[in-house]
Amino acid sequence: MKYPTITSVERKTIGRPAGGDFFVKPGALLLEDGTRFDGFVPEWQDDGIVGEVVFNTGMTGYVETLTDPSYSGQILTFTYPLIGNYGVPDPETWESDRMHLRGVVVSELTTDWSHETGERSLLEWLREQKVPVIAGIDTRALTKKLREHGVMAGTIRSDRSAAKLPAYIAPAIVSISEPRVYNPSGHKTIIAVDCGMKENILRHLVLRGYRVKRVPHDYDYTAEVYDGVLLSNGPGDPTDYAAAIRVLERAMLRDKPIFGICLGSQLMGLAAGAKTYKLLYGHRGHNQPAIRPDGQGFITSQNHGYAIDEATLPEGWEVSFRNLNDNSIEGIRHRTKPFSAVQFHPEAAPGPTDTNWLFEEFGKLV
């Protein structure tokens, strides 16, 4: 990809020496507490985007991560130092039809990518998607800052001068506008409540032969004929999904199988009468350890900033998984009814597939 020569600005190589050069200008990531991290931004980039700065510890899978709707409203920091080295494949591997996040922070961004399935460089893709990026950042120092302080608002600027951070605007709910049916000849019907659903969740359901009716987050499906309900992942504060919670409360009265993933776990907790809280810096990565009460552990893929408050779980509910790093809830289930949910992503994409079997467990109930 050709970039015009920028005069009177600093030139920096972000990428591999052979073909990895592009012209950039000095830029900075500015945090709400005034902390500034200097780096470099592409010449085409505009200012003004504000997001919640978070970090992800995954070593691969940046394409799936960047298209995960759960990152809506956030500026994502990759802790792995080299991003973009295998380019970007076709949309069939994406987790949604576009990027939803507000910015990307990397240490080293390479345009000298190489992979047989790649179609463009990561930088080209970011430009196409109009997503701001800053490279040359000390992502280790930034991650340590976020771990000590917690997530905070930030902005990517095309200069390094001190400036007041624009107001942060919380992300909108990501969902489809009208119901869609997949695999119409499937043997059983699953209602998939789309709160920002990753495509691989849908792929797992269709692969198992279900007829899947994907519905908007606030859609009332309780009077319809179905065999089970899946609550998807999604961005933001779970308490903002008041309509989805009200519908779920009514659905739980029918005692049909319900399975929640990520945000879906929090929605199930709220519908059951529990409360949620915001984690200090969240769990985002593909190497998060979760353990069951029987002592069996799993490496999981996670992307969430909220969790269920265990002290508020009502009678009849129990914890099915915990995070080994901070002991927070990673799964809940009802002791007698077919309701269960996990905070991690059994569908992976990216990440380990160790917990794919949870779809089979849901299928046994359906």
C-alpha cells in the first residue's frame, strides 16, 4: 500500500524492514488522568475518537478479536508486541461484518505480512474500516498502568500536545434489527438473542443441525414455539439491556433450556435476581484459566468487563466455574432447572476450543 510522503513530520518504520515502511506522523494516546503515551499514527487518521482503553493478552487471532462486537466503544491494546504479521483473510473468518471498536494500540504494526489466506495488510483494513490506530507505544507500560488504575477513557491523537480529553460516550447496543432464520430445515429451533453475537456462536448451532432464529436483543420470543434459548455476548453494561432482561424473566417461567455466553451470563444472573459489578480491568485474552467445583480446569477465551456478584445469587443457583486469577464467577447454573451460562467463550474464535463441549451439554437439554 502506497502512502504519500509527509513533509515536516517524523518518519518512523513500523513493521518489518522488507516492505514494512510507511510514512506516519507523531501521535499520542491520551488517558483521562492526563497520562500520555507517545507513538506514531498514519497520515490519513483523524482525531476526536474517545473510547475505554482496555488490553487483550492474546498472541494470535487479531482478525477475530477486532471483529468481535463486544469491543464496541473500546480502544483495544494488544499486549503481544507484533501485530499484523499474517495479514487479513476474507470476511468468512470474521466474527461480524465489520470492526466495532473505536481504536487500536500496538507496539509494532507490520505491513510486511505473509499468509496464503491473507488478502490485505492490517493497516489497509484499519483504514478501510476507519478505525484509528497508534503504533510504537510501550504497551507493557500501558498495560501495567491499566492493571493498577483500571480501565479508563482515552483518545488517539495525531499530535503530542497536551489537550483536554473529549467526553466519553458509552457504546450503543449492537444487534440486528429484524429476526433472521438460519438452517430452516433444522430438527429443533433455537432462539439466539443477539446482543452483539459473534458469528462462531451461530456456526456452532447450525453445525449441530439446529434451526436458529436470531432475534434482536429486545425481541419478545416468549409466545413462540422453540426448544431452547441462547443468550449471546455483547458490549457494555449488562444493566443497560433492560428489555432483554424482562423478556428473559418471562422465558425462564417456561422452564425451556437456556444457555448464556459472556454478556448472556450476566443477563441470566440479572434475570434471576442477582446483581453485577464492573471488574477493575476485565478479562480479555485467550489464556484465562477457569475451574469447576470438581477441580477440573480449562483454558478459556474471554472478553468481558463485568461479572456477577456471588453474594447476590438467589437460592437455587450455584457457581459452575470460577476464574483462577481472581476467583470471580465464570459460570452459573440453576440446581433444578435447565438454565446455565458461562462468562467465557466456548465457541472460541480466537482461542482454545477446550470448552466446545458446553454446546453438547446444551444440546442434551434441548
